[in-house]
Amino acid sequence: MKRLHIPTWLERQRYLLDFTLSSLGRRKGKNLALTALYAMVVFGLASVLMYTQALRGEAMRILEGAPDVVVQRMVAGRHDLIPADRVERLSRIRGVQEARGRLWGYYYDASAKANLTFLVPEKFWGKAGEVVIGEGVARTRLAAPGEPFPVLASDGSVVILKVRETVPSPSELVSTDLVLLSEPDFRRLFGVPPDLYTDIALTVPNEKEVPMVAAKIRGQMPDSRPITRAEIARTYEAILDWRSGLVVLVLAAALLSFGIVAWDKASGLSADERREIGILKAIGWDTSEVLAVKAWEGAVISLSAFLVGLLLAYVHVFVTSAPLLTPVLKGWSTLYPSFRLTPTLNPFLVSTLFLLTVVPYTVATVVPAWRAATTDPDAVMRS
Amino acid sequence: MIRLQDVRRVFHQGRPDELVAVDGVSLHIEGAKVTVLRGPSGSGKTSLLALVGCMARPTSGRIHVGDREVTSLPEHFLAEVRRRTFGFVFQQFHLVRGLTALENVMLPAYPLGGSRKALVIRAQGLLDRFGVGSRSRARADWLSGGEAQRVAIARALVNDPQVIVADEPTAHLDSKLSAGFMDLVAALRDEGRTVVIASHDPIVHDSTVVDRVVTMRDGRIVGEEP
């Protein structure tokens, strides 16, 4: 039985890699163009995947602080204000630790041409007449702490509030268009009577009891709609999946055309390459050595394209905040959050991309070479 | 050194375009001698040379290289025999374009591994020996016909083979260069190497360097001198 001699094997691989690199160098223009095209495809795919994954992470981080159940009142299929006495009724339901009426709403800011979210936090740390604003609001309104913040109230009057500070939040994704204010100011601005809330947030400590609590609410208050955190998470997931799916679909066309180019290049050996394989076999190279060179060739091209594409995508998403994808994947409002996503590199994502790009290309390079390399070396003598 | 027993080589066997290139040839090629296979185009000399050099398998018959029967060897072992025992010089020289003369000479040694430094010294030494040492950094496509042939010979010798197999080596050379080639052959024989040449060039088969001329026609041996 033949024994594998490791140093010789390594030296041989080094020679084969040297030969591969010089082969690639001899067809520099063609290989560089192919690598660049390949890297672009990896860049596009990796950008979308990294971006949606980071957005998903952000969304889940937001949901961590979200109430277990939100109860809304429905009138004729529309979300309506909910009577304040229901807070007490809901808190009596078994499994509910706390019920709290919430006040929030949207305000179209004509000067910024954007929808702002007005919200009364559980414990507003400012005084009446003050607002705490999100960074997006501060940017578009050029409002700094201490400056006036005029708002058009529902009765047509202009209420001048004062900016206390910009909002500190772990995720700018939701806080960017946020305006926090006190309860009396909210009610005055939007004309909400004191016996009504926008909705009611419930705290249910036992996660397993949430569906039961939701069912009870539906039974006791048929005009209400309980929304659980799991349902919100599913909605976020669905929206992000749908949006990323949309972009991936567009990219699929690019991927397909690249696939055709790559297959053509990799599978159709040129007459020159065939001749070269014939010479190598004739001067004593084994089929496996020819294939090793071709595999190295495919691996060098696809691996460098993969790494370049991945690196560019990482910079695009986590350093420059994905300017190419923002309009499609992140636009709930006209106020795009200008934020840096938390950099993460999921091993599953990287290996999926690797399997989708490097492996097929390397195989596409080796298969036709195998066909050429298994012919008898004397073919070169007869050519 | 090399023994062929009733060897046949058939292309496209069983098809309407079936071609018998080598038809029942038995031949004993002696070591440290120069043997020339002579014959017109299509006589089967290149096919026979390919069989001698383990570049192809016979359709039937047996071939022994030294004491080893090679016809039944798996491809991997046959390649091993090919690169350790034989050095090849082709009609078109078949240097790899884009590589330098030195890299071309080193190519057959790559699958064997070994120190790169030692290989470079050996390859450069061979180029120097054949008078093309100064062209070692020139790309193969920039070499003249005579230079390319010398580089091809250096490449054939890089693994220090016992047998040199050359197919129509003078086909693209003028008379002077052809005579020069035969001088190199004489030197190789004097080193104890076996040389097998397929050629219909009189400069080759009439050369005093040649020990034996085997004449072929229609895939068969029709004459031997002496």
C-alpha cells in the first residue's frame, strides 16, 4: 500500500498552486473581469442577507422591551380609542400582572414632510411643555435641546413645546421619528378625552399564559383586539422576509446571468487550455494533478471573489449603513433612520453564501477539466 | 529494456471508421542504444512511440518496461512510470505558452515535489548544457524553433529519465539544426540513456549515431537495420 508522505505532498501542492497562479496570471484580463463580476454578485447577495439579518436583530431587540399583550379597541374594523375603565377590568384577568393605558399617535409634520410618532412614555422624565425627540426628528427639524418645538394642535392652534433632549435608545430604527411628551400635552394636542387611551399594554409574566389571556380578553370584550408580542415578531419577520425576498428576486436575475457567464467560462475549456492539459499529461502529470490545478484555479477565483464581495458587503452594511438598500428594505416613513447596525457575521449566513457561490464554481471548473484530463496523453502527439 | 509482444492499437474499435494504427508488433528496444522508427505518414510510428512511452495503452498485447509489465497498470501508476522513466520531445515541441523557458523545463518535476531551489538549479543547468541558459527567463512563445527544441530536450531530461522518446524532432528544423540535434542524441546515448525516435527524416535515420532503424508500414514492422 502506498503511503502518503506529508512533506512531499505539501511541496507538490505548492508547485501545483504556483502553476495555478501563473496560469491565472497568463489570462489576467479575463480572470480579473470574471473575479470582479463574481465579487459584485457576492456583494449584492451578502448585502441583502446581512442587512435583513441585522434589521431582524434590531427589530427583535426592540421587541424585547415591548409589552406582552397590547389590547386595542376596534370599531367597524378600525382601531379606535379604548375606554380607560378597561384598564382596571383587564388587570383583573388571571395571569395579568399589570395593565397600563398608553397614549400614542402619528402627526404629519408638513415642514419635514414626514410622519412623526408622538408617544407618552410610562414615566416621562420631562416637565409639561417639554418634548424629548428622536435623532431623525432633530436632524430634519434642526431642533436642539432648549429650542422651541411648535406643533399644530387638533383644534388648529399652534402649541409651542420645548426640546428637552434627543432620545437615548438602543435602536434608532424606531426611535428616529419619535417625539416623547407628557400626558396632558398629548391630550391637549390631539384632543383625546381623559377617559380614553390609544390602547392598553398588559404584562403577563408567564409566557405560556399569553394565548389564554388573549382568548379571555376576546371573550370578555368582543370589540377588542389583543395583539401578542409573538404576533408582532411574526409580522416583523414576514415584512423583512418579504422585502429581502423582493431584492433577492431582483438579484436572482444578476445571479443567473453571472451563472451563465461563469459556466461558459469554467465549463468551456479554450483550445489553449485543452492543449495545455494535453501537454501536462504527456510530460508525466497524472489526471489527479491536472484536476488539482483546475480545482485550485476555481478555488482561487471564487474564494477571492467571495472574500472581496463579503468584505465590501460588510463595509456597505455596517460602515456606510447600506445606502444602496435603504430605500427598499427600511422605508416605513420618509424619515430614514441614519444608524449603524450592530455588526454581526452569522456563520450560517457565511457558509450558505460560500456553498451557493464557491462550491458550484469550483465544480464547474473541475468537471470539464476532468473530461479533458482523462483522455490519453498521446492525443497531444497526434495534435 | 522495453519489450512489446504482439501489440495492437485500434482507434474507434467496432465503429465504421475503425483504424488499426499498430497491428501485431513485437519489438525489443535495447537499453543505451538509439532506435529509430521510420516510415511514411500514417505508417503507425507515432502510435507505436506513444505505446513505447506509456502514453497510451495497447488494444491488445503486452508491454514490459524493464521487468515491469505496464499494460495492466492503473492510470496513476502508469503516469508514475511515464514521468520517472521517460522524457518526451514532441514534433511541435509543445512548450506551454506564457511560461518562461525555465518554468517549462521544471514542469515535469512539479508532481514529484522536492526542493524548489534544487529544481531551479537542475533546470538552469540543463538549459546551460544545451546552450540556451541565457534564454531561461524568456517566454516560450518568444523562442526560435531551435531554441524551443533545446528547451524541450532540457524539459525531457529534468526528471533524469532512462529513456528519451522523440516524435519527428527535426520536422521543424533546418539541416544544420537537425545535425546538431543528432549530436545531442549521441551525447545522451553516451550517458547510457536509451533513445527512441520516430522520424522519416533521412538526417535522422541515416545518422551514424543511430544503432537500429525499424521500418514500418500500415502499422506493421516491415524491416529492421541492422
